Amino acid sequence: MEHIRVKVGDIVIAHDAPLVIQTMLNTHTSDIEQCVLLAAKAFDEGALMVRITVPSMADVDNLKEIQDRLRALGYTHPLVADVHFNSDIAIAAAKVVDKVRINPGNFHKDFNIACQKLTELIEVCKEYGTALRIGINHGSLGERITNLYGNTPLGMCNAALEWIHLCENAGFKNLVVSLKASNTLVMVEAYRLLMEQMKKNGIAYPLHLGVTEAGSGDAARMKSAAAISTLLSEGIGETIRVSLTEDIVNEVRVGNYFLERYSLKKPSELKSLSIANKGEVRQATAVYGPFADREEALLCFACDFGKQLLDRKIDSLKVSFEGFDEDFARYAVDELLQATRRRFYRPEYIACPGCGRTMYNLQKALAQVQEKTAHLNGLVIAVMGCIVNGPGEMADADYGYVGEGGGKVSIYKKSERVLCHIPEEEAVDRLLEIINSRL
């Protein structure tokens, strides 16, 4: 099978190259000073690519200015333009930066025009040496694909294959593909389906891995670790982003753990392991340690057992960590069972990390929602920054809190918007009222 090597500026993304760690800025593209500062911090931490949203044609000029200033400071790693809903912006951005990410589900509402625009984009990419990422997201596949396949891993896979074939027919292979979801089961299945099909076709493009809208804290880290490590352990994935509703430097630090583990071959801290049947339950017993810190302990544990739980090779875990008490061990097990969708012991939160399209304090809102809904075990609640990551991509959520801009928020039940234009300072309480009225 041919493995495509993708050149992005001074970086190569390839099956035989080290894992490439990425992040995305969570500030407005018009704030050039802040973008330069955050991108520099990310590069200093070890990111090899930084993605920036480009919501308007004016932001293409801002993107160029950000890139020029970074290069003047000695930062030569590539910037990636993130474009939604406007194919002309993608075409313009491809003349400026080393890589453009598009989502076929919203590249253009008319599929025939979308194909024409993709051809234009490819010609610009060829001329300027620009790489392209086809970024498929669960929940934003577009009406045509969902009518054919549903909002499913198969739909995600076939959407990607369709656009891969369009690129190949235009003679373009400088291509990376992603199939992201907030649901770890959906994410893993979609990538496996695509990898299987690429093997059948005899040509494998680099895959960018990530659990989208993972949220924050331990839960987001373990969810990301369980899914990403499952695929990396199978030889699937050449580049990753760990999406956290936190400081972007934290994304890079967690990403570096995967680089060390899977490219630099850092060993697990697992000291002993046994698996036994407890009636109809297959239970693993493990002893771990020592660890540098709590984060490393949770990441290592999730990487070691996420795949077995996702694939139902085991059903439960009994674990101890050197240097941590029994409460921590029980908590780690509960979080991993939740991350792999085996057992819910608290609400599940879907939250995007924020970007230049976010018009409110997303991290603060998520913390407030978590505080006021912590008792609602089993509910899936989404906190989303804008319309791009809003109603569509919170596909698994029972309830959603979606920023409109201008200090206003919409509240959703499933895909139905039940309240709109709610002042931000009232929105969390109104969300709770809606949830309580429907329990």
C-alpha cells in the first residue's frame, strides 16, 4: 500500500515520521497581537502546527500579518487556516498559509457548486504548494450525506472518501483527512472504517486524530487518550490535536505525551496485570507507578485500557496507583468507563475549545454549567462557542448552550432551539430551568 507523505511548510506528515502535534488558537483573528503571542507560546511548547479560524475575507489579511510577524520572530512552523461556510475564503487563504482545513459538510450548500469550488481550491493549492485537510465532523456531515447514510461513522467515512476521490481526480494528493466526533465510539469506528477502505484502495493518506469538543479537565484528557491511543496503537494516525476548553498550551502538553509514548516509545508504567472472569464480567486488575504527576497517571491508564474497554475485551477494572490513594483509583476507573461509554456515573459534557468565532467566555460558561448540573447523572450537555460547532456537532447532546454572539445565547433540547437571544448572564439558569421542566 502506498502511504502518502504530505508536506506542510517545513513539516512532513507521514506514516514513517514522528507524530505531529497541533493546536488551535482560541482568540479572535482580528486581534493580531494576541494571536502572535499565543501561537508563539504553542510553538515554544512543542506544537508543530497552529490552526487559526478565518471567518471573513478581511481575516485573510489578518492571517497573513500574523504569519509575517511570527516569521519575523523566528517561528517558521506552519499556520493552518480553518474555514467554514465560505469556499472563496478557503481559496484566498490557500495563497497565504501552508495548509487549509475545510469541512465538506459546509463548504458550499450546493454539492455541484462545492465540487467546482473544490477544483478551484485545488488549483490554488497546487500553485502555492498548500496542503489541504478534509475535516469531517460527526454532526455536520451535510444534508446530502445524512440522507444517504445517516449521521453515522459510515456516513463520515463515505463523506471523506467522496472528497478524497474528487481530489485524486484533480491530480491532488497533498491531503490530510480527519473524522472527528465527541463520542469516542463513533470517532474510533469512523477512522477504522476509513483506514480499512484506504487499504482496499491501495493508498493511505495521513490521518489527523482528535476527539472534538472533549471539554476540560480530567474527563477531556481521558476521553481523548482512550480514543486517540486506541487508533495510534493500531498504526492509525500521523498527527493529532487534543481539544481542551482550556489554555491552548495545555493541549500541546497533553499532545506531547502521545508523541513520547507512540513516536519516542516511552514505556507504560504498568507494573502488573491480570484479567479474570467475575461471573459474566471480565475484570482487569492492574498496579501502576510511579508517575511524575496526576495527569501522567490518568493518561497512561487511559492509554493502556481505553482500547480494551471500547472494544469490550474487558468490562471492569480494579486498579491501584503508587503514590495515590484508593479514592483516586476509583475515580480514575469511573472516568475511564465514562470516557469509553461503558458506564455513566455523572453528566457527560461536550464542549468545544473555542476559537476566533467564539463571542463569549466559553471556559467560564462551561464551569458554571458543570457546577449547576453536576447532579444530573446520565444527561449529555453541550456548551458550544458558535453556530459552526453548535446545533450540528453537539449531535449526542440532550441539551445545548450555544453562543450567538453579542452577549446572547441559545438553549437547545436535542436539535430543537427552545430559547434564543438569552443574555449570557442569565443563560445558565435558563438552561437549568429547561432541563428541570423536562425531567
